[in-house]
Amino acid sequence: MSAKDNKADSLGLSFVQKYYQLLTTEPATLYKFYSPTATLKHSPTSTFSEIPTLSDSDSIKEFFSTFKTGERVIDLNGPTGMIDCQAFSTDAYIIIVHGLISKGEEGEKTKFCQVFGLSKEETGKYMVGSDCFRYVGGNRGGGRERKEKKKKESVDVVKEEKTEVAVKEEVVVEKKPEEPVKVEKKEAEVVVEKKVEEVVPKEATEEEKKEKTGPPSSWANLFDGGKAAQPVKEKPKKSRSGTNLE
């Protein structure tokens, strides 16, 4: 590896570490890395978008003033992390960075790519002359895209559940009228009813009573079968000698 390559790698690594550290802790001070004639373009999506390119110091300063402390956290240690720095002219370098960015420490990580163009100023410092940032793998690097997809899927599931509930509510079960319960008399109960009818005589009608009763009878008829009672004659008393005492 040549001394030129070593210088490029050392410069690129040192710049990237300082830049992304301030992006998390003091994002409003990042405008100091840019030269007065620098251009900046940060796209909010992974596809081509008509985002205006900032090309003056005041616009770039205002852009970074909207960033909040701790809002953007960069991870370059994962499998997608990469830093590549090459010299393209005397004292001018291009730095390509691939990594993950998240909203806070616990936020979902999203792939990104950022390209810096560094050049040495008259003051002897290396300043950013060009900056281009873009998410990789979909809207907001795929992170937001996945969230939107999950949200849509959950909404679809809720709609399906509501539809099933609505269908269940529309289904009305028609109740059949209850049929009267037929009570079958047992043979023993029928026999008992018949016996009771035979034992208990029916009440005679008025005509039947008259036929059986007939004309009223006298007390004499009632006591002697209809014959008048005869007076009882007393027998004459006899003495011990056999003569009548009367």
C-alpha cells in the first residue's frame, strides 16, 4: 500500500469518526465542516427525488439547525459498515460511507449511503465541498417501508375481523315454535279412571227418582208391608189350680 493510500485511509477514517459523532451529540455544529462554496443534498428516500441542492453556507447552517441531539445514531460496525476513501486530485479526496442509521439508540436501523468530497482549503484544513446522502433499500432505507407494510397488514387483519363480526351479526337463527308436549296416559291410570267411574254411581235424574219412589206410604204400610197392625189380645191368667182368675 502506497503512502498516498495510507494518507487517504487515515484522513477518511478520522473525518468520518468526528463527523458522525457530532451528528449524534451536536448536530447543529456540522455546518462548520463545509466550505463556503459547498453543495449538500440529503434525499429522504432511496429513489430519485426532486430535493433541492443546498449551495450556500446559510442554507446548510439552517439545514443542520433542525436536527435534534441524539436523534440520529450511526452504526458502522455491522456487516454493512464500510468506509472507502480515495484521492482524485492533489489534496482532494472522495469518501464513500455505508452503514446503518437509527432514530435514537433503540430505533429501527436503516441502511444508508453517504458520499463526501473533501478538498484542502487555503487555511490548510480539509473542508467538505460536496455531500450527498441517500437511504438504501426502499423508502427511508427499507425501515419505514417495512413499518408501513406491517401497519397495512395489521389494518387489513382488523378489517377482516370486523367483516367476520358483521357477517355473524347479520346471521339470525330462526327459532321454531315450541310444540305442545303430548302427555300419554299410562294403562294403569286409564284402568283406575274406569274403576272409579264404576264404583261411584251417577246421580239419578228427577224422573228416575219419581218412578222408584211412587206414591207416599202411611206409617202403617211402612211398618207392616202395607197391612194395618192388629191389636194384641192378652191371654187370661190362670191360677195354680188351673182356674181362670178373670
